Amino acid sequence: HNLIEVCTAIIKMIDNPEIDFEEIYCPIDFPTGGTIINADEVKESHRIGHGKSAIIRATIEYDSDKNELIVTDLPYMVFSSNATQSIQNAIDEGLIQGIDKVYDGTASKVEIVISLTKTANVQKIVRLLYKHTLLQSSFGINMNMLKDGKYPKLFSWEEMLKTFIKHLGITLERSYNFDLKKYRARVHI
């Protein structure tokens, strides 16, 4: 999740403990990019704490001048070398036809270049790439955590934020009590 969005949701919840879920919901924000294609199901999984996995697709752009597909974002936990190898494996197994060669040009940013044959059907190849390679993957949603640091419990998004706010309060109280105890011990000086 985006830390700024989560902090904003926490502030909203502190200001209004009875706030609506829609106002505090923060969609998943994977660091490697990609597109979540089932956002409504993911939102519902967050609402109850478990459910449908997030299905994440790589971003594939078509360059008609060069007749190439360019992959710029990858699903979470998929590396460009693994993705390139999975594409090559699908080609070798005959699952995808119409690809001339695959090149991993990743340096500072992801860029996998897929050169197509002259007669390739671009839409069909993109569909097959998502189906047979790592360019589409899923990420499970199961918000099981320890309640009070002791007992496993399934948390909803709202419960998780409320529990975190409660934890912050306890932590601050302990910190202030520690300082108070230290100052009381030195008050005679």
C-alpha cells in the first residue's frame, strides 16, 4: 500500500472513528507497477480481510513502427529475467507463435522487448502472453495478524486501522509513563 494514503486514512479514522469504508480504503500499490484487473474483488477482500486474490498484469505496449511489444511494468515479485525466460519457454513449448525474438533490455527501468513476425496477430499474442507467462500473476489477500501481539485473528481493513491506532496510543502512553517515572526519580535533585 502507498504509505501516504494509509497515513491519510489513519488520520481520517482518528478524526471520525465511525467513518465509511469507502473513505479509508487504500488500493494495493505494488512497487513494480502492473495493473490490477479485478479491483472490485480486491476491494471486497480488503473489506472482509480475505477473499479473491489480486490479479496483476504487466503493462504491454505495441510499437507498430518496429512491430514490437514492449513490457514496461511487471507483476509484483516477478523479475525481468524470470519473465523473459517464461516467455522463451512458452515459445519453445509452442504455446505462443508469432514471436521472432525476446530481449531483456532492463537497466534502470523494466523493458522487455518482444519482436513479432510480420504476420503476427498482436491481440492474440498479448492474450497468450498473459495466459502462459509470468506477465500475469496473482497475489493473495489474507490479513491474518496477531491480535495484541499474541493471538492470530483475521482483520478487515477497518479493524486493522483501528487496531493500529490503539497500538499507537498504548505505545505513546508507555513512552510518557517511562519518561514520567524517570523524572519522578530525579525530582528530589
